[in-house]
Amino acid sequence: MQMGRTGFIDLEKHFAFYGAYHSNPVNILIHTLFVWPIFFTSLILFYFTPSIYDLPPIGFIPSALNHALVLNFGFVFALMYALFYVLLDKKAGSLAALICMVCWVGASYIAVRLGYSLAWKVVLAAQLICWTGQFLGHGVFEVLQTVFGYEPYPGFLATVRAKIDTEIKDWQERKMKKIS
């Protein structure tokens, strides 16, 4: 049995937070459709950051892809997310980490093929579409809750409010401990 973790790598806390804000099926669909493209297109843009280290050519990888694999901020960004997912959960996190690194490879290849002058336009368009979808999805859900009292299930708002109050209380107690 795995012991529960606390703090930043607490899987239960992340799922509770995610569940509180993404319990509506439409909101889940919007999140599913837009989060990975936001990540992927960010990596395309990050490809154009300065190189930390150029990888030597790898024999079994096509030369066009070898040329694209540069250790830069895009790699660091993908690696940080990959490690975060593995720390949350070894099994599912390993799959998410693999997806992160495949995104880095694919985004790097696309960035090289597009070049900066076209890549930033593609990234801008994709980011605008995806973030608009995210905000509209969250906004509609928030309006449904606030204005119309919508609950995905009975007691949802009371449960979320109790968790928010607990978080605020915990934060205030930590703040007081730091002061004293």
C-alpha cells in the first residue's frame, strides 16, 4: 500500500481540485480537447529558445528529426511536466510522461519544418482557440453555478465550499505559524 503524499505531489488533492472544477461532462470534454494542444503548441514556440545542449545524431532517427532534437526550454518544460506526473503516480504518470516527451519530439519537428516566422502564427491561432474554449467552458459552468445555483449532483456546492473554507483556514494557520 502506498502512503499518501502531502503538498505539491499529493495526487488525491490534485484530483479533488480537478474534480471540483471539472465535474460537468461538457467541461471535462472541453478540458480534454484543449489542454494537450495548449501544451503541444507551447512546446513549438519554446523550440525557438536558446539551446542548452545540441544532442549528437542518433543513428536510427531520421536526420530531419535529429536536427530538431535540441535541449532547450521546450525540453526542460516537457521534462518538468513529465517528472511531475511520475511523482504523482508511477503507473499513470509514466504514460503521461511519455506523452509529454512525445509532444516535445513532435513539437520540435514541426517547429523546424515551419520555421519561426510561420510557427508563431500557428501557435498564436491554436492558443487563442484553445484558451478561448477553456475560458468559455469554465465561464459557462461558473455562471450556471453562481447565477442559477446549478449543481452536478446534490450537495456539490456545499462540499466545494467546505473544502474552500478548509483550505483558507489551513492557509491562515500556516501564515500565523510563520509570523510567530
